[in-house]
Amino acid sequence: MAGTPLRVIPLGGLGEIGRNMMLLEYGDDIIAIDVGLMFPEEDMLGVDLVIPDFSYLREHSDKLRAVFLTHGHEDHVGALPYFLREFSAPVYSTRLTDGLIRVKLKEHRLLDKAELNVVEPGEMIEAGIFDVEFFPVAHSIPDACGLIIRTPLGPVVHTGDFKLDHTPVMDQHTDLVRLGQIGAEGCLLLLADSTYAEVDGYTPSEQLVGESLRNILANTEGRVIVATFASLISRVQQILDGAVATGRKVFVTGRSMIDNVAMARQLGYLEAPDGVIVGVEEMYATPNKDLVVITTGSQGEPTSALTRMANGSHRHITIDKGDTVVLSANPIPGNETAVFRNVDNLFRLGADVLYNRVSNIHVRGHASREELKIIQSILQPEYFVPVHGEYRHLVVHARLAESVGVPEGQAFVLTDGDVLEIDEDTAQLAGRVSADYVYIDGLGIGDVDAEILRDRAHLSTDGVVVVIVNVEKQTGKLTSAPELLSRGFVDAEGHELLLEEGRDVVARALQGADHITEIADTNATIRDSLSKFLYDQTRRRPMVLAVTVEV
């Protein structure tokens, strides 16, 4: 297959935080790395989740050989249920990641359909022309891995999310020795995590959070409630360790947290002496000073356990004066408003709230600049593509790579949908594929598009006016005065004159109509005339919906 290029195709995660998905294609073989989701931004009104665009894979589904998952966070595995509704391919991941996705797929009733495979670091998986090896990395979740992908042109290294933590909580280090071996062999391409490429120095160790949590548990007289991600198993272990050290019982709440804790204990990733984790009845019988609660809701999710506590609607836990609530996670961009609404409500209920701006109760799981330089120096790749980050993160990371040895012009800043082709002599951009946002809204997948979101934004800012007209079927003449309904535009009781004049404007616009006029043309006439009148009168542009009824 001489002359065949290696194609690098990001479908998500480049130019945004989340929705991570990368394709590698060589000839008739494609592998996918991660299938993540993104939480909606503030302007994505009504949207629940955002997933990658699978259009390119639909067109080349016969080439798909396997899916490789670097770790179990939502931004890397959250879209897998939607992916597996359409595609049949073996999925490879480490043991904890496999456990987390099994919980997710069971919820979506897809577990029986999925071809899941557990792999160990160092094990080689053959996927068409590609040979893929997992190597361990330090991150904020156990069993996180990067990938060494052997291609006909040379090794490709994908770091996944990583940092260099020399005192990791669950004894998982980034395998620099294995990376050194690949660097000595000659690394063709490095794809590296860019999330904190702007941050100087080194990322603090996860041990710092454990010490902070233990101090909080030891020095707080009342009940402690800790909110974190349900998939952040190492953080849960630190809370359990702190509870044991301070003689507290632990109550777990939030469906995903309960499911993940049960799964992680079953697989041996969480250790707690018998009797430390208690059920509802024993929780009620435990004095507040001897209790710690682990809950979901660190991102202000509307239906999460912590949000229900903040709203006073949780089934088992009522926030009391003297409670301490710890948000052990940074807000994901776009979630800040919801997070700090909960903080405000918890303060109103009398709780003391510790969050990222006032306490050291969370550290990043991503490498800072000095760590990124170390990886570059060890691998010395011929080509470099920064991944996992907003556009500025990618640009900064590319410049950093060039400063430590990547040849000028061989660090490529891609965005979702760009195609990078690497052959035996050169690398160059070679067009684009579809990589649009795909919105999940309720049970709908992709049936909300940019136009619908614009309409929702329009409705949210200027409201809607509905015009109902009855016309005679044979002549097109009005049979009664038009009716105007206002929602989110003006108060009908305070603007009777405006609405009355609007009715007259619609009636005049329809004068002279005959039976030849199509309903679509009638509706357009109503919208145009009424929209102009309302703007002239109010300098606002409500959405005008015309309903024409033939009688």
C-alpha cells in the first residue's frame, strides 16, 4: 500500500471542551478513539447533550474496525450509547472504564448489543492495519490510558487526558519509560491533551485534595456533604479514606453515584471497611457530626441530588444550619450559572459552602506547560497535533511544541472536521468532513438544528405573537376579526390598544384577498405586515406565528 496516506480526522474535542472523538484512517481501515459528549452551552436552549457528528462514519461504516476508549469520563465515553445504536464494532477499554460504560449502556438498554472488550496496559490489539497498545497515564480517574498506535508509516501516540503525578492516589503513574522507548524508536505523530496548555508550571498532585478533604472532615463539627463527578472514583476513595480516619459513616446519593460506587466496589477499585457505607435507615440514625454524604450535582444539573437538596426537595436529606457542603469539582464552562445558583441556595439554607474560589478542594487532571514539554522532549515526534481544548489552547500548545523541538510548520492546529494527511514525505491538510454539533433533546437525536435554536433564542428574547384568522374557503375573505395572542411580548391587559391596532393592520393587509391566494401566501402577508407594525411601535421583534383557518 505504498503511497497510501494516514488520515487524521477529529470529529470532536478540537476547538471545544468535550465531545472528544478522533478517527485514524489508512486505506480500508478506520479506528475511532473515544466517543464523548459535551454539555450544552448557554445559547443551546433546551438541549440536553451535544454529541459528535457520525456522518463521515456512516458513509464509511464498512471500514470501521474498532473503538478505543482512553478513560471513563463523560467527555470521552458519554456518546457511546448513541454511537452503538448505529454502528457495530468492538469496543476496547481498561477494566474500570468498561465497568462505567456497562452501567451507562445498561441504562440505555444497549448492553446486550455492545461488543465490549477489557484490555490491560501493554496488551496489543489488532484492528485492521493498526496495532494498538494501551499505556497507563495519571489522571483524575483510575485506569486512564493513552494509546500507542502502530501504523505502516510509524507509531502514533495519543495521550488521552493525562498529567504527571508523582504521588497519585491510586498508584497509577504516566508510563514515561514506555514513551521513552517509542521516542527512541521514532514517533511519527503525537496527539496530546491541550486543556491546560496555558497554565505555567506543574499540575498539583491529587494527594493535596485528599489532605484538604481529611482536614475538613476532622475540623467540621456538623454533617459534611461532598459533591463530585460520579465517575471520579479516586476522589470518592479519598472521601472514604477521610471518613475512616475521622470515624464518620458515609451515605451515597444520586443514581449515577450509587451505580458507579457499587460497580467500583465490586471490581475492587473502591475500598471501604464493612459498615462505613450506610443505607437510608442507618443514615437517619447517625448523628450529623459522624456523617459524610457523597452526592452528584457538582455541575448544578437540574435533577441531581445536590440541586434537589439546594431546592429543599431531596427525599432523604434536608440542609440544616451547621452543614458543610463541599463542591469538589470545577464548573465546566457553561455550567457556572447553575453551579453558583446552587451555592447561593445552600448558603440561604444555612450551610457553609466550600467551592473552587474559596478552598483548595479540587485539582486538575490535566498536564500544565512543563509537563507537556517533558512529553514532547521524550517522544520528539516528527509531527504534532494538539487535541482536547478550545482553539486558543490548541494554538498555545502548538507553539509550545515548536519551542521544544517540533520542526516549524509540522505542528498542525486542526479543528473538528479537518483532515490531516500524512505520507512518507510530508503532512498536509486535505479538505474537511462534516463535524457539526448533533443535539440531544429529550428522546430526539439530531432533530434540533441551528435554525431551531435560533427560533428558541428569538422566543426567549422577544416573545411570540400568534395571529389567528378565519377566512371563507371560496373567497379568501375574513369571516371575523383577527385574534392576537401575546406570550412573552407584552401584557395583554396593559397593551389593549397596541393589540387592537395590530388586529386592524392584519385585517387591512388581507383586504382584497381572493380564493386563488394560497394559505402560505396569506400567512406570509400576515407575518410581514404585523412584524413591521410591532417593530415600528415597540422596537422589538417578537416571533409572529400566523394560523389561517378556512371555514
